[in-house]
Amino acid sequence: MNKNIIIKKPDDWHVHFREDAMLEVITKYSARINNRCIAMPNTKTPITNSLQAIDYKKLIEKNSKNENFQALIPCYLTENLDLVDFRNALKNNIFIGAKLYPTNVTTNSSFGVSNIEKIYDVFEILEKENKTLLIHGEKIDKNIDIFDREKYFIDEELTTIRNTFQNLKIVLEHVSTKYGVDYIKSNSNIAGTITPHHMLLTKKDVFLDNIINPHHYCMPVVKNENDLLALRKAACKNNTKFFLGTDSAPHEMKHKFPNMKLKPGIFSAACSIELYAKIFEEENSLDKLETFASINGPKFYNLPINESTIRLEKIDWIVPEFVKEKSIKIKNFFGNKKINWKVVDLNV
Ligand code: DOR
Ligand code: ZN
């Protein structure tokens, strides 16, 4: 008899659903296994006001092929937000919180924030409304090495935010370093999401000889073995401060050829919970998968824990290499590779 695990239905606290045909094709992959997803607001036209958020939520849910599925939308922070609309949207749960993208740090972040002090009034509102600030925690500067961006952001920006707004709830998204893990553990009111790819890849998987593997290129870039091990430990050892956020971020193949200006992002939605199960098993922590995938997130966001469950079975399967539908072709993370867990039942 095959080995089984049953866990409360997960939520994914960090997903990119995009827009247009891409959204129509990919939404079902996250909505199949998750009850709720935070839909990142870095669309081509970023989601900066309540009307856009209402429309975007409807659009995602309509394309989810799952009538119970909920998309949760954070506001994309800019230096000139309409603060009346922002406050009302938080009060009415139209925004779950707000996402800070430092300018030009990743895909569609050119509208982001260059001077964090300019949005202190936004942080005050979030703190007062007890809503979460989600952060892409990287500092970009010509003198900062790409591998040190997270550390510099923590030292030069996050520490100041933390000290100035001590009751503000913060999520450091896609933590990628041991330094980030340690910062989260030793500070209050801050949690972190951890992606499968940051627990499976190191920089050797991206920068091979002189060629970058475009399908492993993401922001923040994956780091060293000791970072990977620290992330695995943080996720798997029942630390309530870390939870599931895949950062599944599809780009069409045409943006993913070697030797071009690459778009960063890894699409893992077609096999995400299975990858997490594989990692937790490797860490002898399958009994902690549910805490990470289904409990810590809602607790941090003050939302109910899901009631239904999913069942995974220990069966080998090969992840298809691509998602090909309509005009869209995307490479799956782990495409053509074997995973030893598979979701076999939903709503057990
Ligand atoms: O690799 C990434 N891709 N990191 C991000 O922060 C954004 C994402 C995207 O939107 O493509
Ligand atoms: Zn992201």
C-alpha cells in the first residue's frame, strides 16, 4: 500500500497570476490545490487602487475553475498613492495589505518605491489597520553585488522600518538567505515566505560556466548551499514564522532564451505542493508539512484555517516539460523530472 499524507488544504501566500491569456491559462494550476492565494499586484498596469483590486480579484476567481477559490490582493505601493482610497480598501478587506517593490528590483517594478521614507504615511495606515506589509526585500545599487541585495535591504531599509513601526506586521517575501532567516527569527511581528526553488537550487544551477540557465533565473537569485540549508530548516522545523509562498511567476518562453535580457521568474504552480512534500520528506519532516502549508500563513494573516483537506500519495510521476495552451508556452519548474509525491484527492 502506498504511503499517504492528508493535510488541511494549503494556501499560497505569494503567486503571480499576470493578465490576459496568461492568466486564463495558469490560474487553475494554483486554484486546484490551494484554497486562497495572494495574487501579486505587479501586473503590467500595477494594482494601486480599490477598483482595480476588485476587478482583478473577480478576473482571477472567474478563471480559477474552482468556485471556492479566493484571490487576495495586496496594494502595489507607489510614492503617490490615493491614501483615502487605500485606507478604505484596507478597512473593507479589498486589500489584504500592501506590497513594497523597491524600484526596478524585479518584473514590473518600475512604478515602485525609490525612497522608503516617502511612504511612511502608508506604513502608519497599515499599522493602524493591523494589515500586513509584504516586502520584496532587495536593495539595488551599482555597488551592491546581486547576491548581497537581501542583506543590504535588511541592514539599510528593513531594520529602520522595523524600528520605526514596531507594531506593523511584515512578511519578508521569498527569503533567500540564512541572513534573512536569522533576521526573521530574531525580530518580532515579522514572518517569511519560502519558495520551493530557493530550497532546491543553488547558484550553480543558474550560472553554469558562462551560460545562465534562464529557467532558474529569478529574483532574489538563488544563493549558496548554506542558505538553502537554512531555508530548509526554517520551513521544516515547525517554526511558526515561515509559511508557503511559491512565488510562481510565469514568463513566456520567448523571454527565456540564453544570452538575452532575461525576465526573472520560475513557474512552479503545476507541481508546487508536491515539491514541498518532497523537500519535507528529505528533511524527515513530513509531519510538519501541514503547519507550513496550511496553518502558519492564516494564523499570521488572522484568517481562518481551511477545513477541507487534500491527500497526497507517494507515487512517482514526471512533471510535463511545458504548459502549452492558447498562445501560451511556459516551461514548468522541474519539467521532465520525477517527483515522488502527487496530489490524488481534493476535498477529502
Ligand atoms: O523572480 C521573480 N519574478 N521575482 C519576483 O519578485 C517577481 C517575479 C515576476 O513577477 O516575474
Ligand atoms: Zn513574486
